[in-house]
Amino acid sequence: MVTGKIKSDEKAYQTALREIKEETGLVPVQLWVAPTVNSFYEPKDEYICLLPVFAARVELDMVQLSDEHTEYKWVDKITAQKLLAWEGQRKAVQIIEDYFLNEKSFFHFVEIGIK
């Protein structure tokens, strides 16, 4: 799960691509908009933030962590859901698995063309 803030000159999907590369060194070859949104309340500045969810396919390569992280690991769905803090993130993992692996989803994932 990679996260990051959208810069003023970026679209959300561009942020996803940038953050994946910055934090892991991996370069997505395909990117989809998942049909779900994460949300949280920010009490300091008094706002509710809605975050789009993306799914990416990368050519498996060596992960090169940025200074923001000290370790990583590839895990199965159940383990990932146990490690994630937000309920919305855990639901997103299930939605993504259903769509790509179980073919049970009635949702439509929109693929974003990346160059």
C-alpha cells in the first residue's frame, strides 16, 4: 500500500504513479481506478478527505525503498488486511482481489493509459 499527497500540478493518478516509483523504485506498466474511495477526518484543519484507490501492475523487479521506509514485504490478502490501519484500505484489498483474481466483482475498473 503506497500513499502520498497530490501536488498542485498533478492529477490523482499521476500522484499514484510518482509515489509508487519514489517509495519502491517500481514502475507501473498498468494502472486502474478501483471502484472505491477511502476517507478520513482531519480534526486539525477540520475537513474530510476522500482518497481515490488505484491498482497497479508492475514488472516484478527489485524493490528499492526510499528513505521514508525501512522495510517491505510481499504478503497475501489476509495478512495485508491485518496490517492495514483503515477499514477502507482493507475493503479495497478485497475489491481488488475479487476483480482481478476471483472474477466475482460486478464493479468496473477503469484502466488509465500510461505512457
